Amino acid sequence: MYKDLENKVVVITGAATGLGKAMAERFGREKAKVVVNYHSDRNEVDELIQSIKTAGGDAAAIKGDVTNEDDVKKMISFAVETFGSLNIMVNNAGIENEVPTERLSLDDWNKVIDVNLTGVFLGSREAIAYMLEHDIKGSIINMSSVHDRIPWPHFAHYAASKGGVKMLTETLALEYAPKRIRVNNISPGAIDTPINAEKFADPQGKKEVEALIPMGYIGKPEEIAACAAWLASDESSYVTGLTLYADGGMTKYPGFQAGRG
Ligand code: NAD
């Protein structure tokens, strides 16, 4: 646990499910004040808000689309009106869909780039603008993927969006380091969340993914939330522009394991 996270105000996009939800729960246990952004169904977040409060934190929910500039501005002003400030911005919302590239429509391409990359840009820009204006030495955490470096056929739009997130993060880290606003990236491997539900429901599909992970198991959302808590806390005070691969070794060439190659 990180004592300095107590009472810090954190906004998490796409926090109704999966990694966003796990991070919201973790920040709740850190006794932070959590703004839970959700995209569609309010029912999904009521229980989450309650569990954060029970854990000793505080929480409030706001509906919004990360691709909509006004919605993103409202997320930040909602955090400030509700909890008085903004210290940590987690740009987590993301989508993916499988399409061989020769059939990838411009519409599908744009949707994924809009949510995964433009959404991170808007969230980062608005959070940084607020932090600069109020002289807050905040922390921005972006959710990328191992596919910011591992090519992924049939997911060209997704891989392109995550490669963009990595470079956006590094650029912002450099740009705002003098203001002590830290900008870091988490790149998860395969984690057990709704985005992978279909794939992991098929035992063969799950086995194939596990074979790509040197540590041999699919990650838990809590293991990503732990990275976010560290990157938000003062324990990582000298860390900016990092891409933290939380992937059980997936980016370390698993084909070469056990002396092969
Ligand atoms: P998820 O599908 O449970 O979460 C994605 C969330 O984003 C959902 O709650 C969804 O409602 C929200 N969302 C989608 N479009 C939105 C929009 N326009 N505005 C606001 N919210 C929107 O899946 P997840 O695994 O928790 O994914 C979270 C992030 O982690 C994504 O960026 C994903 O690419 C990334 N990621 C996940 C994995 C994994 O294995 N689970 C691996 C690498 C990266």
C-alpha cells in the first residue's frame, strides 16, 4: 500500500470492467478518491462505487466517451467539482476486433484509433492542462499493450494504435518532465478480462495463448492494477516515459525459452 495515494483524486477511463475496474478497486483500497468513467451501462458501476467506499476510498461515476472532446473535458471538471482536484489520470479505455487487413474497413480502423489513441491523447491533454494550471505534479498512466512492440496480424489497427500510445506517452513524458508531471505507460500481455472472454472460453484458444507466456499463466487484472498503483505513487517519483511490460515475459521471445534457437 502507498500512503501518499490516500485522498489523491484519480480519473480512470473505461473503468466499469476489466483492468479499469481492477485499478478502481485498487485505488479504493489505497483510500484514493476515484472517478469511474463508464461508457454505457450505469448498472455496471454501482456495485464498484460501493466497494470502493467500503474499502475506505471514495468514488463517483460519470458516463462519457473518450473519443468525445466535451465528454473528456467533463470527466476532469467532474473530478474537480466532486473531489476538489486531479492528481492521477488513467487513460485505460480500449477496444479491439479481429479483421484480416485486406478486409479492414476505414470505419473499423477509425473506431479503434479513435478510442485507443485519440482517447488517450484527449485524456492526457485535458489532465495535463489542469495540472499545469494548478501546479500539480501529477501522474498520467496510459494503457498500451505488448502489441506496441509485438506485431499482431488481423489486429493491424489495434497494434498501430498501441504503438502510437507508447510514442505519445514518451513524448509527453519528455515535454512535461520540467513541470514534474510524470507520464508512463503500462503494456499488459494476456490478462483475464472481458476483452479476452471469448478467446479464453475456448480451452484450445486459452492453451495457445498460455504457450506464448514464459511464466505459463494468463495474468490477473490485479497484477496490472498493482503496476498502476506504483506508477501513481511517490515510490516511482523518478520514473517517467517508462513502458512497463507486465506480461509474464511475453515480450522476451518465448520461442527461445529453455535454450532453443
Ligand atoms: P474491457 O473490454 O473489459 O475494458 C475496456 C473498457 O473500455 C470497457 O469498460 C469499455 O466500456 C470501455 N470503453 C470502450 N470504448 C469506450 C469509449 N469510447 N469511451 C469510454 N470507455 C470506453 O477490456 P480490458 O482488458 O479491461 O481493457 C482495458 C485496456 O487494457 C484496453 O486499452 C486494452 O486494449 C488494454 N489491454 C488489455 C489486455 C488484456 O489482455 N486484457 C492486454 C493489453 C492491453
